[in-house]
Amino acid sequence: MHELSVAATMVDLAVEEAARLGAVRIHALHLRLGRLSGIVKEALIFSWDAACQGTALEGANLVIEDIPAAIYCGGCDTERELQSIQHFVCAVCGASSVEIVRGGELEIAALEIE
Amino acid sequence: MMGTPRLVEIRQNVLKQNDLLARNLRQRFNDAGVMVISLVSSPGAGKTLFLEKTLAALSSQYRVAALVGDLATENDASRLARTQAPVRQITTGTVCHLEAAMVERALEGWNLSDLDFLFVENVGNLVCPSSYDLGENLRLVLMSVTEGEDKPLKYPTIFNSADIAVITKIDLASAVEFDLQAALCSIESVRPGMHVIEVSAKTGDGMEAWYQTLRPHQIKKREITEQAK
């Protein structure tokens, strides 16, 4: 359960960015969250309000874009989304792969400010 | 009056500070020629005994040291100190995992070039440590035979972030009717091609194979560091 400390880091980064951008208000933070990030989405949402309290982000929305995990399949020579992170195999040809091309994201994509 | 909100693209990795610190640590480890191995597992999988035996066995030929993370108590450090290797405890308080900054702080005053192997035992936890790079060269994930063959399927992210899987307490396998093939299939499913070692730190079974796995890494590392000089 490290989502609260992750949320606090997100708030710190957002406050810093918003100040740099000269924002007077932060309406929302857009997050890209990969399936392999090790972060539990529900726990992060649960921690969000507490992390925002008493900061410039108080009342700001957390908008999460889920990023599915994807591997590179050598057999098909292309990227393939994983059907499940418990099975690192190509959904089309069935070949296994450890080459992760997407899914580790824990990234602030954008801020909605004014 | 309310202004109109505008969307400003930021694209910032939330854990960038940890990643940056970890990268610096990795560079320091490489420059010093020390091979750094971290250990993650659930609580009670046998990390500390595995490490105790490893330190004792390697110390006749190599210069070894260890950092051990726990929420509280210095018990593990005291246990490991019996091996005569330099050991430091990192007590994280309420934090459920180690971060690069904690490792960096714990290393203060140690001359890394005096070491061949540095082991970093993470807090017992199969979830949170997966997000944090510690600058290690090799990450071991341990699971004991008492935990069930499907552990990798339950915690795919941590197995995926690790390089080697160690199945511990193999001496208890038949008593708990552990199905080794099923466990190997689970590991293969979440991390195809993952190197797996089966050990009993208590009886010593499989430990020699583990030491043999480590040796080439250290020899290669020394060569690279010497060439750079």
C-alpha cells in the first residue's frame, strides 16, 4: 500500500508545475497508469483526496487513463496487447515474449489549470 | 469570475526522482565494480536465512556486505552480522518498501570499491517494491514452497520486475505436497525464460548452484571496471 505516498508525490509535482505555469487554480490532474506499474488504481483514487488536502490541488479531480500492457512479439514482428498480465504470450500466435513495450507507465500526462 | 480551464501537457514520470537516484547508484556500483543483488519476497519466505548462508559462503573468497530493510527492529541485521560481513539495517518506519534514497543514505561511509558483492534485502512485500528501482544489477524474487504454486500468478508484476526466481524451503516440498512443475509453469507464464533456482538454505541443497550463478556476473563486472580504468 504505497499509493498514498505516490499520490503525495503526484501532488508535489503538480503543485510545482502549476506554479511554473502561473496557474491560479488546478482543476484536474491527468494520469497515465500502466497495468504493470505496480499501482492499484482503487487505492490511488482512495488516497487522492487525502493527498490533496491543504494543497493547491484541494478539490482537483484525478483523471486516470488505463494503459494496457503490451509486448513485442518476435514471431509476428509487431506489438501485441496482453490479454492478461499473468500470461506473457502473443494473443495471435501464442509465442512467449518478455519484451514489454507498454504498461509500466506512472506518468502525469497533463494538468487542467486556469 | 471563473476563467476557462486549459489542458497543459506535462508528461512527467511520477517516480522520476527515484529513477534518477537509482540510475546514479547503478553508475556508482559499476564504477566501483561491485555487483549489487536485491532480494524481494513476501514476509517469511526465508530471505534472511538465504542471505545469511550466502554471506557466510561467499565471504571466504569475496568481499561481501548487506543492507536489510524492515519496518522495525534490527533483528535481521544482528542475525546477518554473525557472518562477520558488514551489515546495515534500514528501518523504514511505516514505509512498505525500500527506495533508492534509503539505499543511498545507508551506504554513507562505505567504500564501495572495497566490495565484490552487496546484497540488499527489501522489506517483505510482493507488491510495492516492484515500482522502485534501487540501482541493483540483479533482482531476486523468492517464494517458499509453503506459499503455493500460483504465487507468481497472484503477483505477476513483482516476478516480472525480477531477474531470477528462487524457490526456497525445498526441504519441506514433500511435506506440503508442493508441485514443482506447477510452480515452474506459473513462473514461466508471467516471465518466460526466467532463471529459476530451487534451494533449501537450511540443508544447503541447491545453494552451490546459486553461488555458481553469481560468480560469472562478478568476474565480468570486475573486467569491465578494470578496462574502464
